Amino acid sequence: MKTRIQTFLLLLAILLSSIPATAAAAGDQPKEPKLLLYQDIMMELLLPDIQNAVNDYYKQRLAENPLVYPYQIEILQAKRVNGGPGDRGFHFSITLETMPVLGPHITVGKDRMTFEISPLYPDKIKLITFKHLQTFELPPNMQELLKSTQGTP
């Protein structure tokens, strides 16, 4: 009987000692860097414009629109178009690269685009340049998604 009580108390002590540690661990999640947070917010806001630019380019080549995911976008440069030290102009230029995909993340190409974000534009965001950098070959089971390129230079 005494052994059972001791075993019970030992198990209870172990259980109770682990609860505060678990609760503290759950509440103490590491904080993400603010720069990464801001970049992800900006990509989420730009994503519809990025997707539209990609759709416009690939509609001549593919039967389906490839998808762009925010985590597949790399910001190459972001700057103020006007303004400088001490002058916070709100006209920005952002250059980025993305790798659109089809189906189960089959990369179809690599593209670079520059957008300007400004209160001067009715929709605030304007595509300035789009450059297709690289084309990737589709696997045999996705070849039917390629549009015929006969007659195009």
C-alpha cells in the first residue's frame, strides 16, 4: 500500500512538473523578423498583379495558367522612385523574380518583372517591365498543355 502511494505521488509530481514547462513552451514561440513579415505582406498584396502579368505572358504558350505562390517570389530590388533621405516620397519601384508552376509544382519558367506602386496610378500598381528569363521543359505527361508554336517566330 505504501509503495502504491509513493508511486502515485511520484507520477503526480512528474506530471505536475511538466505542465508549466509545456505551457511556457507553447507561449514562447520565436518571433519572426519584421523584415520577413513585411516582405510577405507586400507579396500577398502584389500577388494578383504578379499573377495577371504571368497569365498574360503564358497564355500564348500554355493551355492553362501557371500559378505563382508568394513563397516562390524573390525581391531583387525595392526603392523609392522619388524622395530620398529626409523626403519620404510614396512612389516605389519593386523588381522581383518568380518561377510559375503547373500542377504538382512543375516549374514552367523564370520571369523578372518590375512594378511601380504610386498614388499617381488609378489602381496604385503598374507593371513597368516583364522579362521571361528561362523556359523549363514540361514532363511527358504534361506536354498536352503546350500550345502549338507553329507560325510564331
